[in-house]
Amino acid sequence: MGNALKTIISRYPDVDFCGYTIPHPTESKMHFRIQSNQNRAIDILKRGLDDLETLYDHTNSTFESEVKTYIE
């Protein structure tokens, strides 16, 4: 999820830098860093999560319709 979200946010024209780290594999934590001179990082993160959800919904519906077409 981190790489997909980073890719989406990095493409925004108002973002100067976006990156993430996972401190340790056994912890359920991800450290995200977003730099922008125009908007707050939290607003950019929320927009990125919304865009990622939209992308997932589209991918999922496309996959399900193709599976249905294949089965029939």
C-alpha cells in the first residue's frame, strides 16, 4: 500500500517530495513524508488516499466484470 500511495502522491504537481519507510517488519507502522510549499501534508495525504480508493474501486469492478465475461 505504501508504494501505491507514494506513486499517486508523487504525481501531484504541488508535491515537492514524497517518501515512506517501514521502521520494522514486525510493526504495523509506516512513516510517510510529504513536502509541499502550497498545501498541508495532511490534506495531500487525504487526497492521495481518496484517489487510491477510487483506483482500487475501478480496478476491482473491471476485474469482476472480466471474470464474469470469462465464465459466461
